[in-house]
Amino acid sequence: MVSRPPNAILLNSIPLFLVVWLLPASAPLASAASWTVHTQPARLVNGAPVLFQAKPPQRLASLSGSWLGHEISFSFDAKSKTWFGLAGVSLETEPGTYALELSGEPIAGKSPGTKISFSRKFAVARGKYPKIKVALSVEGKFTEPNPEQQKQIEAGQQIKKDYLNRVTPDREWSGSFSAPAAAGISDVFGSERIFNGKTSSPHLGLDFRVPSGTPVAAMNDGTVLLARPLYFEGNFVVIDHGQGLLTLYLHLSEFKVKEGEQVKRGQIIGLSGGTGRATGPHLHVAVRWQGTYLDPAALIRLELP
Ligand SMILES: [Zn+2]
């Protein structure tokens, strides 16, 4: 929201010539106000996705943005006449205010070659994530790997480095993301756990309480980027939804898709299991946006065009 100019309050109590003198100062505010930019959800927190919705002051051919060092591609929703772009705030982002910069290209004919821009700071609050003081026991091979296991771990790390930071330009997702399974949640995103007495890094996914063999559904349309076993992840499926947004499905007992295959939201991509580093059968799903993990539950809550 554009803040009200402080002089507006005084207008009734000052002579007319002063009002005329004060008016030009508020002119830049008027042009900034002709953009309408909203976020969903209204309150931004670290670790959560955010949908930016923008109504520019004139018709545009394209709109792009930058936010927390990331590029955001915007699409036009003809129904609401609104441009929308999906982005996120990394878990490591400190509370504060951060600028969204938008740059729009007007449609041909209307002031060609001149871009219109918008900039506004949005507040990011600290998300509330639980600390779980439970000592989970995992097999020794995961905490003290032998040289052969170490090789497998490094191979997995290389594959993730090669694939998980990719940004394919075209958006494949459309509409809201759906839950990959109809089941209860056994662990939320961002919780801090203790493995064999040692505090591990925060939980970067969402765990569904499902027995082995439960069908696992694609959360939205996309292309299968990975469908292969890795050391920690077990049987691992990654779907690329475009624009740097990926969903990850871990510990599967069975694959139902192949790499390169296009999938639709709700399509069964595998069966749940307990492969890789898992204390038992469950489904761990993760959401990655341009190299950072976001809360899958918060993504599912967004109402997307
Ligand atoms: Zn998990």
C-alpha cells in the first residue's frame, strides 16, 4: 500500500496558496498508485511461497520481476485481467522488508520501446516452525558411511546439483497444487529434528503418514525431471513445473513414470515406500523454487489461476 502523504492531513488547516504549492510533491505517488500489486498470502514469511498479482496502469505485452535476487516470470490471467508470478522466500531470509521490482513492456503502438516499472517493499515476517526433540534412530550406514557408500552419496549429490537448480523458462503448472496423497501429516516443513543425538538441518519437506504401496499423485502438471534411486532419497521422482518450480517425491517403493515424461496433476507417479534414509514407510514431498526449498503445505493452500 502506498503511504498517505503526511501533508494531506494538514490540507484543511492551511491557506489555499500553500495547498497549490504542496500539490506537485504528491504527483509521483499518483503514478505509483496506478499499479495495484497484491500478494497471496497477504502475510509473507520465510520458507513460504508467494503469488504476486499485479494490475499495471496500462496494457502490457510482457511483465517480469525481480525479488530477493531471483527473476520472476509473470503470466496474464485474462479472466481477472491480472498478471501473476509465483515466487518464494527462502527459509534463511531474515525478517525485514524486501523490494519487488517490476518491469513491463507496453503493447506495440503505445509508447514503443519505453518500459514501465514499479517498485515496492514488502514485509517478510519470521515463520513459526516447530522444534521436535525426538531422537530418531537411523541405520549406521547413513550416519557413518563406508567408502563405497560415500561414493554413492557423492554421486547422488552431483545428480542433485546437476538437476535441481534448473530453471526451464516455460510455465507448465496451472491452477492450484494438490496434495500428493490423501493422508495425515507426520512431520511439517521447517521443523528441527535430532538424529542420533545430533541436531540436523531443518526438515525441508512435508511428510505424509502412508503405508508402503500407497499411490502418489503429481501435485500439478509438469515434466518428469528425475525418476531414479539415490542414496538418501531412495526411489526419487522430481517433476519440473517450469520457471524453476520443482516438486520432489522421496522414498518410493515403485516408479510409475519415466524421466522426460509429461504428467498431469493427480496422475500417479509412483507408490510410497521406505527406500533411502527413512525411519519407516512414509511419503516425503518437497517443493523447490529456483534453488530454495519452500513449504509444500503453503503451496497447496495458494489459490492459483
Ligand atoms: Zn520428510
